[in-house]
Amino acid sequence: MRAEVGRVNILIVDDRPEQLLSLEAVLAPLGENIVKAASGREALRHLLQEEFAVILLDIKMPEIDGFETATLIRKRRSTLHTPIIFLTAHTERVYVERSYSLGAVDYIMTPFAPEVLRTKVSVFVDLFKKTQKIKLQAESLRAHAEQLQRLNRAALTINSALSLDAMVAAITEAARDVGGAHQAMTLVKLERPGERARTAVSLSERYTTFQKEAPPPIAGKLCALVCARNRPLRLTQRELSLHPEWLDNGGQRPPPRGYLAAPLTAADGQNIGTIQLSDRNDGEFSDDDETVLVQLAQLASIAIQNCVHAEAREANRLKDEFLATLSHELRSPLNAILGWTHLLRSEPFDEQRVSHGLEVIERNVAAQTKLIEDLLDVSRVTTGKLSISAAPMALAPVVETAIDAIRPAAEAKGLTIDVSLDPDIEVNGDADRLQQVVSNLTSNALKFTRPGDHILVSLRRAGATAELTVRDTGEGIAPDFLPLVFERFRQADSTSRRTHAGLGIGLSLVRHIVEIHGGSVVADSPGLHKGSTFVVRLPLLGVGRSSLPALTREGRSRSLACSESASNLGGLRVLLVEDDADARELLQEVLSQHHAEVTAVASAREALAAFCADLPHVLVSDIAMPGEDGYELIRAIRQRPPQAGGDLPALALTAYARKEDQKRALDAGFHMHATKPIEPAALVAAVASLAARARAGDLPCARERGSSEEINP
């Protein structure tokens, strides 16, 4: 602990200029600050402004003499004990006695020996310096004790943080408070797959209120240096001024008053980040500041690792709960499907009962398909492969389509869906993904709203954004769960006694899809049993409605009309390639019922033989097959000239549902891509569309890419 005392002040008071010069010359070798006063009044003004180690005071002065000046000095608390040495030519005993009665420490007769005066003055200077040093040490101890108290409070705050982001913010605030700085920043970078870096910045009122331009940034280059060497770093303002390149501000601003950083380290000694301080409130950063910041960094490192381990344990718990829930959600539909299949095969039911059983099977297959699609989307999100095909579009038709799909389920539950849509709102988006957003939000509202209540869906313009609101009067969201509502696999009730099915991934998909559209989604609820509100905000399109391509507004309805009208495949020869016998039989039956002439084979080799024997009009092929797969089959066909079937219309029908799978199929030579399971009507419509476009010459050349299509099941 350093407590340095610099030069001290010595006050000499005399009305004679020559005497002041003489005293100054005598005391100059002491190396202290000599302050001269030509009168008692001037001396008192100096004493009001500064502190002095000793006062050399003449007695005979006009207006206020030395005795009166000394009396006034002793009346002030701050100068009550300041040493006074009287310098005078008077030798009368009465003067000596009065001098000492006023608290004088010495009475020196003039003329005097310079060495004697210097010696006497130096004694009081040394005493003053020692006293000041003790005061500084006491102040330093007090300040350090206060720092330690703040450090203790910071430890409680940091360890009580509920998340790593909150913990990093608490560390940063504590560092600025403990270090007495205007700026603080914490960087935490964990070397774990998929783990994002956390940063937090804390600024004093000086920057947040009074400074108009941005504060000098805490140096990124210095941060990298601290992380690389894994040791504390302290720099003065002068050292920073010698290296402006360290500040990352292009030399546009003066350097901050000092820089101090301490590394964050894991248990194995590896660096996991840094705490940085700059621009100290008062003076330069001290040894005590560095010691306390290192201590803060040590306890912060432990807290961060504990938080990470707790999050890992929580992630494992959520994973176990998710797998148990997934098993339940997958097996429940399978139980209904398997049970009704067995009953329909073994029991002689009437037509109405058979129709009901088939309806149950269809409903559970659809539920399972939706479940699998959501799981695939979650996988795409976690691997960063969920993408969108954005185009200018009107948003209201997308919302209407999603609401129309869920309305029957709402009516069956006795719920009313009130819709208020602005038809003129346009965005740049992926219609399928945005329909998924609306569907997930309304399905969530449907799940948690009591029969007889209302769900409100509104779409309106809010400044430069389109605002989609889904509000229900259902069970609401507990305040402690509200911040977690968009987290993957999070459910308010994940126990076996829960009343609502689901995997807890629908809302997380909503957030991700909205964010990759450049928008945001928030949830709000007054509390349990008070309903909830979800608001999606998307940036508006900067063009008028008339500029939208016709396909954007009308393509869906036209495609749907084509699908519904394409029910007759009479006269079409279809080559069907599927290695799974049950799937092959089903697809063949669907196409045959619509009067297609179907040749069904189980391998690519058989498909090529059938292709050469009788050229089909359309190829429907699986991708994954033993031996040669669908990619090799279509490449072999595309190597043939057009007159030999090289431009055969081809549909890839596969369980590979990723965007990259679709692109690979289209790049290999297929004209369309469809994902299993596929609705029979969608399959028939796809085959009819391929055949019709081939007759019209509307299919792209087999070597042209980017014009093919994907069919959603």
C-alpha cells in the first residue's frame, strides 16, 4: 500500500519585501512550496485555500499585527494546530510570553542564523509529512475496506444471478463500482460448441447523461492481449497516449484516465474472458484497485463455471424430460393407428364405424407428421441450417390460410376465433414459414383456452412494422415462466400429470423463424388464469401492393385449384420406384385409383429395365434405396437424348426433407421434390402437373437448375 506525500506548503508572513525574499532564499534548499504573504489579511486568505506545514509570522505589521493574525488562525478548526514560529526583533519578555500563550512553537530573534531556521522549519515539515502520510494510509485503508465490502456484496449479487447473461451484467456493474471507474466491460467466451460469447458494458452517468458523443471504447486489442497472456494489465493515461492504436478509436478521442484489466480463468487455467476498466473517477488505478479486481475476477470465474455446470445439468434434465415426452407423444398416435388398424382388419364394422376408424388413423398420422416436421425444424435451427425463401408477399392471406386450417378444431372445442386483418400489409417473407408462425401461435392459444372463450388474431400496421397479435383468454403464463416461454423444450408443466400435449418446441420455432425474417416476437401475460398475448413484428415491404408478382397473391389459390381438378390421370404411364413394399403398394393404389397406368418396381436396376421396355410419361422415385439410389437412377436417365426419354418428367418422393436434400434432388435432375408422407391428392396433383407441363413444353431442361419445385405434404 503506497501513501506518498509530495511537496508541502510553508507560509512566510512579513510586511517587508526584502525580508520575504531573505526568508525565501533561506528556506529554498528544503525543496518545499514557499508561499509569501505581505500582511495578516493576505495570510488568512492563503490559509482559507491551502494547508500549511508551518507558518513563519512577523509581529510588527500594519492593520493586523502578528498577534492578532495568530489569534484568528487559532480560532479556525483547520488551523488550530498549525505550527507558528514568530520572527521578530523585539526582545521584551512580554512579547515572548504572549507569543507562547497564542500557541507559538518557537520565538526567533532577528537577525537569525539561516542553518538554525532551516533546521527548525525542517522538523515541522517532516512532522507534517509523517502526519499526512498516516492520514493517507488511513484513508487508503478505509477506501480498501470499502472496496472489500463492495466486493462481498458483489459476490452475493453475482452468485444469485439466474442466468449467465444476468451474471455477466452483474459482474460488470460490480467491477465498475469496486474499481471506481467510468467504464467497465466484461467478455465471457466459453470454448463449447454452439456457445455464443457474452458481453456486458457499464457506463457511469458521465457518459450516459452528460456526454453527447459515444465514450472512448474499451480497447479490443488490449482485451486480446490480456486474454492471450492471462495476467492482469494496468496502464496509465500517459502509457495509453503513447499507443493510440490500442484504443480502437482511430485517435479521434483523448485516452481515458487509465486502464485496468483482469483475466477470467477456468479451473484448468484456460482463459474464458476478461474484466476491463477504464477512465478512473479520480486519478490513476492503484495497486489496491488491481488487487480487488483480480479478486473479483477470481470469484466471477468460479461463479461463471458453476453457472455453466448448472445450465448443463438443467439442459440434461430438460433433455431427459424431452425424450420422455417425445416417447409419449410418438407412441400415443401409434397406439391409436395400430389399434384401429387391428380392429378394422379383425372386426366386421359397419360403414360408419369403418369411416370413424379411418378418420382416427388419418388424424393421428397428421399429428405424427407435424411432430416429425417440428423435430426436423429444431434440428435445422440448432445446426444453423433453417433457411427461408423470402419474396414480396401480402401477409393477410397467409394468416387467413393458417386460421382456416385451425378453425375446425376451435369450433369442436367451442372456441371463437375473431380475426381482424389489414389486407394492405406486405412484407418480404417466406409464406410457408410465416404460415407456420401463425399456426403455432394459434394452436398454442387453442390448447390453453377454455371452451366458450375467445381467441383474437389481428394484423395491423404499426409504424414501419407489421404487427401480428394473437391474444387469448386462457390459462395465462406464470411470471417466473414468462422469460422462458420461447426456450426450446421448456414447458410450464412437464410432469406426467400435465393436461396439455406437446414437446415445448413450437414457440421456440416461432421466435427463430420471426428473427430470420428480421422481426421480433414477445409474450405478455398478467398472470395465471388471465390470458396471454403474443405479438410478432415484421418489417414492412417498401413497395406498393401493385408491384407484387401475381403468383404472390394468387399462386396459392391457383395451385390449389389445379390440385383439386387434377383427379384423372387416365392415359398416363407412371413408373413408380419404391423399395419399401407397403409404401410401393399404397402409392400404386393411389395412382391406379385415378386411372393411371402404373409400373411399380423396387430398385433402380428394375426401373431402368422398365424404362427401356416402355417409356413412361412420368417418373416417381424414392431416393434412399439399396444398391443404386434415386440420384444414380435420374442421372442415368438424364444421360439419354430427349427422344429416348432423357427429359422424362420426374418427381422425387423421399423422407429426406431438408432444404439441402431438396436442392440435391433437383440438381441431380428431378423436376419436383416431395416429402413423405404425402397426401394422396398432392401426389396425384404433382403427377398431373408434371405431365401437363411436359405436354405444354413448360418443364425446364434437365440441365437447367433453379426452376424446379418442392411439394409440401
